[in-house]
Amino acid sequence: MNAITIRNLPPDLARTIREKARTEGTSLNRTVINLLRERAAANKSGRQRTRYRDLDALAGSWTKAQAAEFEKELAAQRKIDPELWK
């Protein structure tokens, strides 16, 4: 395996990488490799994929009961009112 040492990593970047590793449940090493792969793939394809993180806090946070209740409420909203289509 190849090893690379990165010196003088800015503290804010180090914090960002540590936070990403923590939220994704991966090691720092795996996180850095994933970031490098993503960037290399974006450069290779000539475009960078936009990633949105605004709903990350919600992903996987509901219990099964909460999810069932949400689906129940959605089902009520999805009903078509025939009176509106006359």
C-alpha cells in the first residue's frame, strides 16, 4: 500500500474531515480516500457533482412508528377529491 503524508493541514479543514468521518461512521483514512476519489472522478468527468447536505440530520432519524404515521398522513393528502374534477 502507498502512504502519503500531508503536512500543514489547516485546522478548519482537519475539523471538517473529522466531522465528516464521524457523521459517516468511517475512519479518517477512509474519509480522506473517499474525498480524493470523489474529486478525482469529478475532474475526470469534467464536471463536479453537487452534494446537498441540508437534510442529512433527518436521514434515518425516525422510528418505524414515526415513519408509519408520516405515511398515513401522506396517504390522506394523496386522495383525489372527485368534486374538484367536475
